[in-house]
Amino acid sequence: MLFLSDRQGLSIWTASMLDEADNLHRLKELGYNKLVLISDSPLLNALQVINPGNADLKRRTYERVLSDSSRSWPTIHQDEDILIKSLP
């Protein structure tokens, strides 16, 4: 996503790494100030669901990687496709 949007950033698989104070502090030192979580695209989900045996496949959303601590951070933008939070 970063490459396609011509943006620079750090890709992580789950926000739980930000639950550790040392990791969060280091990222802030490096200039990171936002957490952006993106759901799978609706088109990707539709293509997966039409494959035989995948009719019950649910779209993977950013909710599955959101950590308990990051839920309380200030929300800048939220819809079903993207969630942007400000690092505390």
C-alpha cells in the first residue's frame, strides 16, 4: 500500500508491537506519528469468495490487528476500509 500510494512509512503485521513502550518510543523518535490500518479491498474479497469452497469467507478488516492499547488512541479518520489513529 505504501508503494502504491507513493508514501513512506513502516509496514507492520499487527499493532500489538506498539503495546510495548520501548517500541512506541523508538517509532516516535524516528518521526512516526500515525497508525494507519487498512482492510482488505472489497474487490479482493469478492474474488476470493467466488472461488469454490470459499463462499463463507469473510472480508479481513483492520479490526483483527488493532491492539487493546491502540483502541484508545485518538481517531483521526475511520470508515470500513481504513482507520487512522494518532500515536499518543
